[in-house]
Amino acid sequence: MNKLLTAAAGVGLVAVTLMPSFATELHARIKSVDANKGTVTVVEGKKDYNLSASASTKFLNVKGAALINGIKSGDLRAGRRVTVNYDAKGDTLSLTSLKIR
């Protein structure tokens, strides 16, 4: 019985350790882009998502090729349909990729 409880506690500890970061995908529309602050706001349904980009964020065109100017690309404009992937760590949403649809 003790071995079973120890194993269950170990599995629970591993699960809690891995939980703080969740990767999520959205099919949304761009609401705004602030290249100076490195942020992109998208809307899915009626909910806004404020995402922070980093140097490792991938900005992709319809064919999946990298946008030459990244977040500063003129292709990233309000109303554009996109697929975004981000990591949620607490209240921070870190943009990992944005692809124009």
C-alpha cells in the first residue's frame, strides 16, 4: 500500500511541476500590432488576447515562410486572419508563432 501511495505522489509531483506552462493555439484576427513594444493583440470570438513577442517568435506568411521584417511587417495589420501559438505562464501570454491564414 505504501509503494502505491509513493508512486501516486510521485506522479502528482511530476504533473504539478510540468503544469505552469501551457501551449495554446488560436484561430483569430489581428486587432493591433505594436512593433515598438513587441506586442500583438488578437481577437478570437469576443475575447482579446494580448501576446508578447520575443526574438524567438516566428512570424510566417500564408505559405509558412518567415516574414522578412517579422513583427514590423506590413502584412501584419488589423483584421488579418492568423493562427497564433503561445505559451501561458501565469498572466503572461508569450507568442511563439504567428502565421497569416
